Amino acid sequence: MNSRKLVNFFIKTLFLGGLAGLITSFFVMSEQYSSNLAPFDFMELIGLIVFFIGIGLVFSAISQTGFFAYLFINRLGLGLFRSYWPTVQVLLIAFVVFDLIYFPYQATDGEISMFWYLLMSAALLGYGWFVARIKAQETNKRAFIPALFFMVVMTTLEWIPGLNTEGTDYAVLMIVTLLVCNTYQLLTLHRINPGKPAETAGDTKGKKK
């Protein structure tokens, strides 16, 4: 991949992050917007829009950092575990999904029903499965597990600051932005780097023609 494509990739991901952050804020932060609509306060409204775009850009930067960390981890895992690396990734996915249910539930001392944590984890896993299927169809079957690993494990690691915030508003704002950026990066990299489809998918054997 040349530098022009890399910069373009970076800028487009940033743009999507800012846009996703802004659009999501209309839903999860609707009270803040409505308080500046009646009475109408143009400057405060513009300030809110700029703020949430900025938040989206920050989350996008976190997403991109996680993505390039994933590329390094995937190559390292292939070198260390070789043919066992897919199995290790599946175990890590299961561990992270369990953590998303058990530890947040314990932290609330049972005040929030475990059902909501089960639903949250199932939604993340289901969405990751859907994106991983698309990745596998566009590259090769061996790309499925690395793609699922990225969408579940890496997204969860990136989401930790949002999970530690009080309330759910910023947690929702962050996870939506991360998922948008991570999906774009995962499904775009093999298109802008077509010469090495196997490496972008997390496989070393290449795609069968």
C-alpha cells in the first residue's frame, strides 16, 4: 500500500468516525440538543455539534490504533502459534464475551439484570459474526476467525474507556463509532491493497483462484 492510499484510508476513517459520533449523539444526547432549541441558542448548538464531531474523531483515532495493533498481533500470533492461532483466537473471543457479561454484572452488585449484559454481548458477537462473514466471502474462508477476533476482542479492548464511564450515554456513543470505523477498516483494507488479500485477511496461504 502506498502512502497516498494510506493517508486516504486514514482520513476516510476519521470522517466516518466524526459523522458516526455526531449522528449517534442526536439520539443518545437528545436532551442536550433540545435544551438549546427551546429557546433557540445557535452558538451553543454549533458548539455541541463541533464537540460531538470531535468526540467521534477521538474514537476514530482509537479505532485506527486498535486496527493497526490487530494487524501486528495477528502476524505475531501466526508466528508464535502457527496452525493453532485460529484456535487461540476462538478461545480469546469466548473469554472476552464471558468477561463482557460477568464482570460488569458483578460491578453493579446485581442492580442491573444480567439479561442486558447477555443482550449486549450477543449483539456484539452477532454483529461481529455478520461482518466476519462478509470479510470471508470477499477474501477467503480463513479470514473469518481473524475478522471475528478483531470485531469482538479488539473492539471490546478499545471500548474499555467507554465502559468505565458513568451512565450509558458515552458508552453507546463510543461503541457505535468504534463499530462503524472498525467495520469500514476491516472491509476496506483488502480492497485498497488487492495485491496481498491473504495478509489483509489475516491468512498467510493466500486466496484460491
